[in-house]
Amino acid sequence: MDDHGWLRLACDLAGRCPPSSSAFSVGAVVVGADGVEIARGHSRETGPHLHAEEVALSRVSPGDPRLPGATVYSSLEPCSVRHSRPVPCSSLIIASGARRVVLAWREPLLFVDCRGAEELTAAGVTVLEIPELAGAARLPNAHLLTD
């Protein structure tokens, strides 16, 4: 599967999120350098305040040798600010050792002023945005969007 396929899977996972009026529905997939899926998750899958990247990364042992070459596919830009948890997803990704993030949609200025892509880039993580999949990422969040 290529970047578009993995990111489409992340967008599909976002559709599994329990709806929330105070958080986006997001899906994430962690894929090793060999192109094999390591883990996946979606927002609120295992707890009411957990983000998709957080869920996916929690399913991988911290010292897993596949992480340094991994790509994190996320339907929404990884957060740089959290109100409900101590560590934002951009920091979790940096700490994991993953060197690449592919996202569909930059987080709109609704809940926080997100700078996840900038923080990842500053830490040496390659960030690729595939805006043609932004519509798929917005779909499970339509109830939050008023434009």
C-alpha cells in the first residue's frame, strides 16, 4: 500500500470514533519502513480523552526497533496542545522515534491553535500533507464544522 492507501485507512478509522462536541474524530496508522502495519487506533477508542496517534503508539513497545523508520499516518494534524492529557501527540511521535508523518488535514482553529506539523518538522520529522484526502478526514467531523 502507498501513502494514499494508508492515509485513506486512517481516514476510515476516524469514522469509527464516538462523536464528540469537544474533540475531533481522528484515525491513525503506524507503518514500518518495510511497509507493514505496526499498529492503528482512533480517537476515544480506549478512553474518552485519548487521541488516535496516542492509541496507536500505545500499542507498540517503546523500544520497538521498527519505530525509528516508521511513518505515522493521521487523518488530522497531530496535536501540539492538549487540554485533557499531559503530552500532545506531536511530542509522542517525536519521542517514539518515528521519522515521518503523513496527514490529510491541518487542524482548524476550533479548539486550540495547533502547531503539530511545525513542531514535528523542527524536530527533524518529515511531514507530508495530502490535501486531496482532507474531505475524507473532515467527514466524521462535519458536526463540528460550521463553514
